[in-house]
Amino acid sequence: MPIQITMPALSPTMTEGKISKWLKAVGDTIKPGDVIAEIETDKATMEVESADEGVFGQIVVPEGTEGVQVGALIGYILAEGEKLGDIAAAKPAAAKPAAAAVPVAAESAKPAAAAPVATPVAAPAGGTRIFATPLARRLAAEAGIDLAGIAGTGPHGRIVQADVATAKASPRPAAAPVAKSASAPGPAAPAAVLTKDRVQSLAGGIAYDLQAHTSMRKAIARRLTESKQTIPHFYLTVDIELDALLDIRTKLNARADGNYKLSVNDFVIRAAAVALKRLPEANASWSDDGVLLWKSVDIAVAVAIDGGLITPIVKGADLKGIAAISNEMKDLGARAKAGKLKLEEFQGGTFSISNLGMFGIREFSAVINPPHGAILAVGAGEQRVIVKDGAPAVATVMSCTLSVDHRVIDGAIGANFLKIFKGLMEDPLGMLV
């Protein structure tokens, strides 16, 4: 029996993904551990390895297809002695309602012109489930179209994007709407859905180019909206003099002999880790059952990549020296931009750092990344006039703002964290031991 390849769950929050690229062609020999595809999740683009061996028999879902449900059938591997004809015999078994893997058609692969004109059908009685892809449901809600009136042309009668587009283009009679069961009314379309047409209208009807959302961009929008709506943020800012740190960094880099090259951000990570170790109340997360005081100091550092950002994690940062942190961050950053991070290298952490100093940003407030209890926003080090011993002087100063989840960390704890952090950054010898 041909072996089914199904869409894997590459993260605990993944419900669907995009097949970015097939790395094996039909007819290729596949061995366990071979990378067969690149899958774009809500977190990153990740490689998928085969657990079986055989010959790549068929691609069910072509590359570029978005919204493929976890567990959906995406391809077949032929075992020894099997032929392509055996796949057709295997398909009915995979199509049974009880099967865990249900093929999801590539909506972009089926031209809209090939879909028959949708005709109104009677609404399902008693709340019968309507099968439709997530994209089709969203488009129908935006257009105010009742899915019960669309005949699906996808696998097993599933309503797909082309069906909604056809229904939208078809003239609808002004007769009374399709009757629904009073006991199971369908959900009304949200009044404030920001469709592209609505946004264009709000902007004055000007022309635009539409850039489709990636899975990562959708996840960023969803998580940060949730963060600002559910987490009571408050903000604390401190100015830090960097001259002593810059002097020590220059001396350490001069004797590195090519083994490392320290940045100010490496010192920021180390100082934050030491501060969290000394003040464990700040290394915490909220839960409805109680505050979780983490026993490990794992620092997630925001890295900008194409289409969004990702937060690779320096685990056990309080136990690592600055040189080790520096080399690890360079490796994590390079692989993050190449989309080669493993799941455990960017998911999790106990505290976040976001540094926009390299862009010349003086000061900003970052949004907390759940479930972390705080995030440190780091600005640029710049020459400023300060008062020292009653007289004006020039120093290199950097502003840092701590965004805090007030459910977990009170003002005094947040202020104490910044006091410890500032002391370590201004007297960096204290974080070298």
C-alpha cells in the first residue's frame, strides 16, 4: 500500500501551513531522514524529513499552496515493488470520512474558470456542517455570502476559493434570503472586517498594490493584537552610560585573535541574564493557576527576517560568558535569516530583547511576546550632554525601555531589574565574573 505523506504539525500552535517548495521530484528515491519539502508555518519556514523509504510517487498538493490543514494528504511514497497505479487504489481508503488525513486541494492550482457556476441550494437543516476551506470561509464572510448557498467543487464537495469567487460574480436575486433554522442561526459577518476594499475606501480610494500576507505575518498580527488586548503593559525607561563598556569591548576584541567579535548587544544579553538571575521575580510568566517563576534564564532576541521577525533563544544565558553568547547569537541570527532554525531554537524563552539601536532609534516601547512577562527595548548609543559632578560633560548614552506585564511584575520589581541591569552595563566587570 502506498505510504501517505501528510502535512506535519511543526509547532504546537500550527493548524495549517504552506508548502513553500518540494525538494524531491516524482521518481526520486527517498530514504529515512531525507529532506523532502520546505513548509512555511506561522513561525518560520522549516524543512520536513521523511520517516519512510521508497520512491516519490505523487505530489498531491503542489508547492506554493497556502492554508493546507495539518494532517492533510500532500503526497505519496511508493514502497518496493509498487507502481503508480497502486496510488489510485489507495485513494478511496484515504478519502473515508473517518480518515485522519483528508486531501486539501490547492485552491490556486484550480483556475476559477473551470469551476461550474454556483447555484443556490437549500440551507442544511438542523445545523449540518458545511465543509469549506478557511480561505473560502473568510472570503465569503467579507463578501456577505452565505456558504449554504454555494455548491462546493473541491474534494468531497468542499467549498474552495474559486466557488466563492464564482458566487460573488454571479447575480443574486432580490428574493427573500435562503431560509435557515431558527434554532441554529449562522454567524453574521463582522461589521468592522478590514477588507482591502474597505481600507481603500477609508484611504480615499487611491490606487494600491496588494502584498499577500505570509503565514508569519498573520501570526505576528494575531499574537501582538492578543498581547495588547489581554496583557496590561506598563513601561519603565532608563538611560545608561556606555563609555566604560565600549572601552572594555575594544580591549576584549583586540585580544580575541579571531575567536569572537563582541557587540554591545552581546553585553545587553549577558547583563539582562545576570539581572534576571539575581532578581528571579522578574524571570516570570502569568498563568491563571499562579505565577510561574522560571528556573532557567532563556533570552529570546528579536531578529528581523524577510516577511517579519523571529526570536532565536540563548538558553541558559546566565551560565554563559559574553564570548559564548556572541558566537551563539551570530550562528542563530544567520540561520534565522536563512530559515534554518529548529523549532526548539526559536519557540519558548522566559524574557525578550528587541534592539533597534543599529537603525538609529533613540527610544521605543516593545510589545510583550506571550508568555514572557517582560521585554527590553534597546535604543542607539549616542553622544549626549550630561551633568557630571555639577558640570556639563559628554558621554555615550543608551536609552532602554522595559515593557512589563503588570499581572506578573509590579513596578518596584521592574524598577529593581533596570537598576541591576544599568549597574552591570555601566560597570561591565561585574558581568564578566
